[in-house]
Amino acid sequence: MLNVSVRCLEVFVAVAEAGSFAAAADRLGISQPSVSDHIRALEARSGVTVVERRRGRAGGLTEAGTALLAHARTLLRDASRLSEDMARRGELAERRVVLACQRPLANVSLPPLLVGFARDHADYELATLAGNTDEVVAHLLAGTADVGCLLARWPVEELSTRVIGAETFVFVAAPSHPLAGRRDLAPEEVAGHKFLRAAHRSGFGAQMNDMLAHAGVRDTPVASRATESAVVRELAIAGMGILCTLEKAVRADVASGALTVLQVRGAPMRMEVRAAYSPRRPPREAARRLFDYIASHYG
């Protein structure tokens, strides 16, 4: 296989088209000795003479040089297209930003912010990956996401996170529930009724338990578990038990009368919203813009 550089081929084509080493040097903006060095390197690697050196014909092509010229032009065109394609892909990569976010945030809190970001930064391509806490962390650690957002009661060990806001949780149940409509409910009384829980496959379940424990609701009996929040919500509407969820997630159901908020004694239940960059690489401009936009507009 002929192993020559693209630059050697560029110099060779310049010599062939300009007609001499001196004219090729002027065309390329390099010295004539440099042109000679490139041609010698090309001939050494190819094993044939491609440019004639006879007096009065310096720069003329040999038969092998004439055959090489067509191939060199094709290779240079292909190299130019490759360079343009790689540059285009690099520009696309610079404009693309991937956000990994915990599903409750992806479904409820983040959509208005992402719409605003997309509107204000139409030149960026925004991709969103929704999952549980472990999946968000895994995306950031693997570098498959640039920015991550999740709910947490405490810092994330594997990541350097920044608190950008907080979310309030509430207890809701169907209007037919025995506790519906009552005020100043004791946490212990609420804990005695059956609950509906998401089947958390990550550390978020422990954080939910911690939040409930601080609210005085411990060791609740569970009526049903489901991996999808929509299923748990429908079970609550059907009167199957009490659901602890994001206040924003059930705001429309409460307004419509499908669910009612239980008035439980004590401070509001809250979790921090934390954001982080992927530690795999320095954040690109698109990632910094998305992070700053979410952090400044959250809440």
C-alpha cells in the first residue's frame, strides 16, 4: 500500500498543474526546496519517478506521474469531503446537549424550562433521557449525558451536584377515602392506612422513606406497588390507598376533584433538586448554557 501524506499529494498536484517547482512554490506559499522535498518523499515511498528533472522540463510528469495525477486528484477530493464531513459532525456535536433527568422531574417540572431553553437556543439540539436515580447517575458517569437533574435528600456520592431548587410532596387520596376532608391529621393516623408506592429500583426509595420518617409517617402498610407513576396515580384515584407524590404532579387531579390533598400536621415535605455535569469531560458551551438556564429558571 502506498503510504504518502495528503500534503505530498497536494504539492505533487500543484507541480503538475503549475508546470514547475517554482510556480508550485508560489501557488502554495512555500519555498522551492520544500516542494522538492515533498516530491522526493513521494517518489521514495512510491518507488517510481513522477516528475521529470531534465533541463527545461523540470516539473513535467513522467508516465507514472501522469497515472498518479488522476488518483491524487481523486484522493484529495475525498480527503476534502472527509474533512468537511468531520467538521460538520464536530459542529453538530458541539451544538448537541443531552440531559438525563429523574422521571418525575421530566414529566412535571422540567418541560416548561426545556421549552424555554429550546426557544431561546434554537441553534442547539436538546435530547432528554428520563429514568430513575441510578440511571441518571449512570448516564453522567458514563458520559452519555452532559447534564443531569434529580431529586435528593442528601448529596450524591459519585457526583459533584448543585442544589438548584426544591420540590414539595403531598399526601393525596380519593375523595371517598376516610381521611379526605379532615384537617390537622396526625401523621400516626395517616401511617395506619394503606399506601400506594412506586416500585423504586434505585436509592430513591430510601430517600422517600427518609422524608416520610421525618414527617412522622413510618412503617406504612402497602396496598400496591407499581413501577410506573401513572399506574400508581390511577390506583389512588380509584380509592385503593394514599399516595405520597410531587404536589405538581397531582395539581390538575386535585383541581378536578379526582384526588384530594390530605391535611397532615407538620412542616411541608420537601426534597432538593440537584443538578450536575458529567465528570467524564469538561462541560461544553451547550452543556453550560443548559445547566445555567435550568438553575436560573427552576422554581
